[in-house]
Amino acid sequence: MTMLYLLISISGREEKFLDCDFELKPLTVIMGPPRSGKSMLLRLIFNMVYAALNKLTTTNDLVAMASNYLSGKLRDGSIMLSIVNIAEDELDEFKKNPDVRTWRDKGIFLTCSNVEEPNCKVEWGGIIHSMT
């Protein structure tokens, strides 16, 4: 049986802002205190899926979020978000090694950085063909 699984890591040069993973179900509730990243996570997911469905490698909103969020305490940091459709028995292996090259055909992957200038890249594989 396959599952839709999300893995996210947002970190700065010195600290992590958000590091979590969970299974996406028909109803997934995201809860947390104000300014804990709930809306940012939803915007990232929306833009990532939008870019992949439209065969874009990025969107203006993703670059703006990288510029906005990866400054201050998160300067020189990164945003990494993966949504994969994998079998339950592959989940532990994916968590240990969420490399895009290994899982490309099973998901959508977002990588953003703000080292020299804001930059975001969306990669996808076979999962997009099954969504359209």
C-alpha cells in the first residue's frame, strides 16, 4: 500500500526553524502557535505542486518566500520540501536518504536557498503524470 508522505526542513546557518515529516491523509490538520510556520508550509506546498503541474522549475512566489524567510536568523539557510508517494516499506529508507536522485520518479521536491540571491528549484518525476 502506498502513502503520500511529506518531509520538510527549514534551517538557517546556525539553527533550524522547522524540521518535520508526516503522512498526508484526506484530512490533515496542521496546528501550532502563531508564527510557527503553518501558513508558510501551505504556501510552499501550493506553489510546489502548482509549479510541477505546470512544468515550471520555480514560481515568483517561491523566490519571494526564499528571499523573505531566508534572511535574518535564517540567513544563508535553506528550505527543503519533499512530497512522495511511496510504499510503507520504503518509508524508513526515504527518511534516511531523501535524495531527489533516488526518489525522483515518486515525488515532487523543492529546494530553496538565499546564499548569493534567492533561488528555488522544483523537481518532479512520474508522480505528476499520475496527477494530470
